[in-house]
Amino acid sequence: MTFDEFYRVVYLPAHREPVCRWLHVAGLAAAATYAVVVVQLDNWLLLFLTPIPAYLFGWLGHALVHNHPTFFEYPFLSFRGYWAMVGAMLFGRLRGRPTIS
């Protein structure tokens, strides 16, 4: 399966609900904030925990809309899909509920 097929057929349908997508973006903001605080505290070892807020917010989004994250079945494609979706949202290319063709 190519990334484009995965993104269109698997990833976007799992993130159809806006609340799920926006919680993924909030997780990114939380992870970035966490990283800044860790750097300011000069506790570099804690940087290994930076992905945790992003995953927690993302999984909360999936729990709220009652679907499953794609990460467990497609970890690498899901990581790439996450960044593609967040980028599309932040640049206004993904609004409302995307239509899946």
C-alpha cells in the first residue's frame, strides 16, 4: 500500500471527526510546550518523554469518537499521516469532515 492510498483510504476516515483531528493538533502543541519546559529546566533526559502528550491527546480524540488509532496496525504510515494531516489542517486544506473518495 502506498502512502497516498493509506492516507486517503485508512488514515483520513479514522480522523473524519473534527474533534479527533483537533485533539491531535492540541497534542502537538502540548508536546512542544513540554519540550520547551524540559529544555528550560535543563533536564535533557526528560526529552525522551516528549511524544507522550501528543499520543495521549490523539488517543483521547479517538476515544471520544469511538474509533481506533491507526498507529497499532500501521505505525510508520500513521506517523507520516499525522504530520500530513496536521499540516493540511494548519494550512487550511482540511476543514470540516473530509470527503473520502
